[in-house]
Amino acid sequence: MSDTERRFQFYGRRKGKTLRPHHAKLFAELLPEIRFDPARFAASQQPVHLEIGFGGGEHLAHQALLYPEIRFIGAEPYVNGVAKLLALIEAKKIGNIAVHAGDVRELFALLPDASLERIYLLYPDPWPKARHQRRRMVSQENLRHFRRLLKPGGLFLFASDIEHYVQWTLFETRQAGGFTWTAEGPNDWRTPFPDWIVTRYEAKAKREGRVSSYLTFRRDE
């Protein structure tokens, strides 16, 4: 067992169905080429955005295509989701995404302070049962890391269709300090972020009648 595995207890699925041959080939050949490398990261002068738990990678790939001048890091522990992103990267010839196929907490010690301009946390697992809520990504410990990693004025963007998790995030972020919620009225948290793309998960939520909230927090100077 590695030091990382001893340090972090992971909850949730690591792998679903057996990967199709082409996806397995991408894991073996493409992933090593674009895996997050701290040394390569330190040498880059590009602005950096991090997406935590990118799912199938639709939003991450969309943003990377829109903003080729920005370096994106995607962290996702679910093997099948990583495979979907790798297929998008190959098909669309995307060259500005680095992938961490694992728990994002493994990255926190590898990223320099004030190195990120944005952190996206979109539709994270809500862990709805009370006894499981300590597993949520929005926690006091993780928010301290977010604040440390974001540049002054950098943004933490959170989206969810689970109202309790939205309220939880507002409360926890206020308790953590160092962030300002930018909303001035209801339209500000009911309107998707600029350059938004509707993912399959969000489309499903809409079909099932769930309403999404989009929260933007600015890291204080």
C-alpha cells in the first residue's frame, strides 16, 4: 500500500464496466503522456484551472477547446470517466489538459500556493445520508487547500442540483473564511457559469425535475 493510499480513505467507485479495447489502449498509451507532472507544471507560465471530479470530461474538454491559452488539470478517480475524457482528447486533438487519474487530494501537496486561477467542483457526489456527509468534497480541510491554491481573486465554482448540498457549501465556505460569494441576486446562482455546457448528468437532473444552483466564490485578497 502506498503512502497516499494510507493517508486518504477513498469512498465511491474506482471502476465500472470493463474498458473497451480502444479505451484500454488510451489508458496504456495516451494517459502516460498527459498525466499531471509537477515538474512540467512548475515550468509552465500559463494560467491554470483545476476541475475536481470531471465525470465523463465533457465540461473539461469544452473549456480546454475554448481556451487553448489556459492549462487545465482534471482529477478523476473513476477509471471509466477518465477513459471517456481520453477519448475526447484524442478525437478533438486537445493539447492543454493534464490528467490526474486519482483522488484530487493527492494533488494538494504537489501544487504550489497561489498557482490556480479557478477551481471547478461540478455536481460532486452529495453523500445524502447524514452519517456520510463528512465524505463530501466541500469540507473545512479541503476549503483551506482551495484557498491556499487559488491566487488572490481566483474563483471557486460549485454546481449542484441537490439543495441541501448547496446550502451546505454556502455554510461551510462562510465558516472557512477567505472567500466571498459573488451573487447579488437569485439570477446569479440560477444562471449557469459563462461558456457553460450541459453535461449528461445535468440533462438527466433537468429531466427529473431537479433545479441546479451555480455558486461562485472569489478568493479574498
